[in-house]
Amino acid sequence: LYLDLSREYEKKGHAQRKVDDIEDKENIKEELKKQLENVEVDLKLATSTFEQNITKFNEYFSDYSSRLYDQNFVLSQIEPGSLRLEIANIEGNVGGGKKKVAIAAFDLAYIDYVNETNRNKPKFVLHNSIEDIHENQIKTLFDIANREDRQYVVAALRGPLAFLGEAFLKKNEILKLSEEDRFFRF
């Protein structure tokens, strides 16, 4: 009788451990459900903030691209909820000058976005050349860029920019290099 009773207590102990394991797993499951709900709330908030930031950025980007090419370029998600982005409303297979202007408009829009949202980010843009950009867009680009809260730095030959006038070039010239006055004196 004692052996039978011991076996039954042992069966009861095994069953109780299984019940305890199941209860532990249920508690873990409930905790994970709560964590998942919190992540979903955070994700919705982050997505909303992300979309608001894109909208704010696009106010500048669309305005600048409209002033430069009478087209409203916008930064958009490739598909809803995706973090993959593209520049929409830009015609396929555009020339190098138009691409450079779109990039400059993007960069200047980003600086305005950074300024408006009080982020501590660089407030300058460096571009290597603008010779293949049409004069109208160069003038408009400089008009957009020429503000106190940012710098638009371009490496350019003086000749193609002569249409801007000597006074404009002198006022906006930061560094002038020549055969006699080379960068780093080499």
C-alpha cells in the first residue's frame, strides 16, 4: 500500500510539474503579448512620425523642384509601410544637369527640414560641379541656396558662371584657386 501510495505521489508530482510548466509558459505568453502590444503602439507612433517628417521635408523639396523645373518632386515610400524610399514625379532617363539640380534641391530641402525641426545636423551642402546645369536653374538654385542658415558649396569654373555677373561672383566666392594659387599649395 505504501509503494502504491508513493507511486501515486510521484505521478502527482510529475503532473504538478507539467501544470506548473504550462502555467509558466502561459505567464511568459501573456508577458510577450503585452510586449508585442507595446511594440505595435511604438511602431504606429514611429510610422506616424516618419510620415509627418516626410511630409514636412516634401514641403521644401516640392517647392524647390517646382521653382527649378516646374515639377513637384517628392520623397515617397515605395509601398505603404515600407522604409524604402524613392523620389517620385521625376521623369525617367533625365539628363545629368537635371539630376544634379534634383539632388541639390533634395539637399537644400533637407537643410531646411533640419533647421525647422531643430536637429543638430550639418547645414551645408558640397557639390563638385554645376557646369552641365542650365543657366536658369543655376540662378534659381543660388537664389534658393543663398540664405544665412546654410551654405551651398560648389566647385565650379568661373567662365561658365560669368552670366551671374562679377559682383555676384565676388560676393559669393569663398575660395579661388588658380595655376599660381593651388589647393594645399601643391
